[in-house]
Amino acid sequence: MRSINYSRLRSLKARDLIGALVRDGFEFDRQRGSHHLYYHPDGRRVTVSFRRWVDTFPPKTLKRIIEGQAGWTEADLRRLRLIK
């Protein structure tokens, strides 16, 4: 399995990440402050913390959201149109 090149995702905005979550089947569950919780029918859950829709995420935060919580691979990122 190839590791994901996070330099391509350096300018990923909160609205783009949330759009990809929704396209992948995640649904908004609740919000507490700046933490937005999304659940997938298969049991995965993702917490996205942002203040504004145009906020970008540091690479380490993206890695934890993409690999640790959403369980996406590089093929999933291509399918969701986050990378080319």
C-alpha cells in the first residue's frame, strides 16, 4: 500500500473536506463549539474542528482525519476528487 502524499492536500479547506465526507456517505450528527461530528453507517466517525469554512488544516491534522478517522486510502482521495 502506497502512503498518501500530503503535500498535494496542503490547501484543503474545511468545506472541501466536509463535502468529501458527505459524498462518501458520512452524515452530520452534532456540533459542540468548533467540533463537528460526522458518522458513517458502517460505524466510522470523524470529528472536524474548524472556525471558518475557508480554514485549512495542517498536514498532521489531515493525516489523523483521513487515515485515522475516515479510513481513506489514496484511491479514495482520488474517487472523492481531493487529489488528481
